[in-house]
Amino acid sequence: MVRRTKEEAFETRQRIIDAAEQCFHEKGVSRASLTDIAQAAGVTRGAIYWHFQDKADLLDALFQRINMPLEALSEATRNPDESHPLELFRELLTEVFRRVDADPAARRVNEIIFLKCEYTDEPCGPKKHLQAMRQEHDNHILTTLRLAMARGELPADLDLELALLCVHSLIIGVINQWLMVPTRLSLRDRAGDVAAAVLDMLRLSPSMRTSQTQR
């Protein structure tokens, strides 16, 4: 009986997440209400509050769900025992870019985050959650870059602060630009090239060296 109750709770949670994805994508985050989501999921508003604090919490759950298949690879790029963290990072970037084009759910969630979310300063709003997520991703990228430097995959004098800013900006920029004009190129087919370009910047750009900033 307890097991069935847990299964039902899990199924309800997934229905709510599915409904949030549908409503956020159709109406935008600010215009979609919890009532809309409850009706789409076939549950009460109380059921939503049992599983989630607010719309921002639902947005976070959407993002976590599409990233779940990449968790193992992401963790591997930060493993201190990994001998080739930069190569794994290239694979991770390739898969991130490819899935935006190839996976309908990943594309919808990215469209919600980049195109259908108002970044207001309301307490506990989507902006706060997205800032926290981006900070977490910054920390992950920084760990990977440091490991790659220690393994000799990146220059020892890489300007980490500048590299972190440019890498994260490129990831966000590529996804945002492609979502705005998806006919520009096939991100599914060119994902590996885009990921390689990010790494080439880190390895080859003279402006990415600390010696340049000390002049």
C-alpha cells in the first residue's frame, strides 16, 4: 500500500511537470497560472503546492528533468581522477547542443527559459532560480577547466575568469540564437563543430592568457 502511494505521488508529480511544460510553453511563465497548470494536470492547486513551492520551483524541475540524461557525463568532467576532462567536456557540449535540436522536450524547455520567461526581481521568482542555476553551472565549468589545465589539456596560463565568462556566454548565446532562428543551420548536425570551436578558443586564443592581462 505504501509503495503504491509513493508511485501515485510520483505519477502526480510527473503529470504536474508535464502540465507546467505545456502551459509555460503555450502562455509563457508569467501568464501561465498555477490554476492553468492544475487544470492541465487534472489535479488541484493544493496538489501542486504539495510537490512544488511556486512556478519558479516548477521551472527548476523542468530544467533538472531534461538535464538528467547528461548527469553522468557532466559529473565525469569534474572527476579529479579523470585523465581527459576536456575531451569529456567536448562530448558534453556536443550533446547539450544536439539535444536542443533533436529532443523536442529539451527544445521546449530551452524555449521556455530563453524566450518565454520574464526575468523580474520578484522574491523567489524565476530570475532567482535561473541565477542560482547559472552559478552552479559556472562552478561546474570552472572545476572542469582547472582539471584540464592540471592535465595539460589547456594552457597553464589560461585566464580562468575570462575563460569562464566566454565559455558560458557562448553556450547560452548559441542556444538562444539558434532558438530564435533555427533555420540558420542544423544544430543537430553541427553540434560537434560548435563544441570544438569553444575548445579551440580556450586552447588557441592569445587573449585568453593571463600574460596578456598583466601587460
